[in-house]
Amino acid sequence: MVKKFIDPLISLVVIGAVVCVVLFLVAGQHDALNKQVKASVSRFEAVKKSDTDFAKQAINRAKDQMKVMVSEGCLEVAEAELEMEWNEECEKQGLKDKCDLPIDIAEELIDQYEQARAECE
């Protein structure tokens, strides 16, 4: 009679041990899979941050280049306006382009030019 009672008990203990081992293995796989997922997410975030940083740097470089281009264009306009106004004053004086203007007129034009240059920066 004891044998009838012990055999099923041993079977239950063995089945319980097998279930514990299976659960342990599944839990181990879950942890390993979880670590892989976390590593993948970390790599993705690093790539995303790297791409974002690269894009920000490219945008900043483009902005800097645009500022230089705008400033250079502004200076060219200021110089062209000075030359045009200078030559108009020469014409008013009955002189040729790029003439020697009276000091008061020349100083006024140069002041206007310097103000325009300052606005370019």
C-alpha cells in the first residue's frame, strides 16, 4: 500500500522538478531576450542621437554659411551703392566717374557707406 502512495508521489515530484527546470529555462530565455531587446533599443537610441547631432551640426553649418553669404552680399550692395552715389555726385559736379569730390560731400557718402557696412554685420 505504501508503494501505491509513494509511486505517484515520486511522479509528482519528478513532474514538479521538470516544470521548475522548464520555468527556470523559460525565465532565463526571457531575461536573455530582454537583455537583447534593451541592447537593441540602446543601439537604436545611440544611432538616433548620432543622426540628430549630425543633422543639428549640418543645420548650424548651413546657417553659418548663409550668414556669411548674406553678409558678403550686403557688403557688396553697400559698396555698389557708394560707388553709384559717388558717381552721381561727380556727375552733379560736372566731373567724370570716380572723381575727387569736395570733402564735405565725400565725408557724407563715406559715413553712409560705413553705416551700411555696420548694418551688414
